[in-house]
Amino acid sequence: MEKTKCIAKLVTASLLAAVAAAPAVRAADTADTGGSPKTTQKAGAYIDDSVITAKVKAALVGDKQVSAMKIKVTTKDGVVTLKGAVPSAEVGQHALQLAAGVEGVKDVKSDLTVKGG
């Protein structure tokens, strides 16, 4: 039960961080700084990547086969990278499939290592 509470707090913190970043990025998007459209695209990608990361973490937390505490999730331009330890290749493959099933994910890269136990 304690592990579930800890995981829930981590997911909540990730989602709050993504939401907190959104207003600042939107402000940067609408500011008249003479910036190029490319700057606006980068800001939009940051929001999307944060949301994707939070959704992937939530998917991992919600799955009984995967220990989300041992997997770090990063996203850049819609490409998700999973890094950490898994007890078997099957669990690693399952984690990759969960990540790939999240809306907005363009590709999933694995930096997972199999460590029994």
C-alpha cells in the first residue's frame, strides 16, 4: 500500500510539473519578442513532451508487471526513452509496448537493462 502511495505521488508530481510549465511556455509563445516560428514550435514541443512523459509514467505505474520506480522516462520531440532495470526481457518489452501505446509517442527507444530479481 505504501508503494502505491509513493507511486501516486510521483505521477501527481510529474503531472503538476507539466501543468505548471504550460503557462510559462504559453506566455513565451504569445510574447512579441520577434522570435521565429521555430521558437514557438520548440515551446509547443516542450509542453507536448512533458505531457507525453507524464502519460507514459502513468501507464507504467498503472501496470502490475512493470516497476515504474526503476524506469526513468524522458521524451524529446515525441521520442520516448526508457532507462533503468527490469527483471526480464519480457517485462522490458512490455514496458516499451506500454510507452508506444501512449498518444503522441512517435517512437520508443530502450536503454533498459535486464537484472534478475
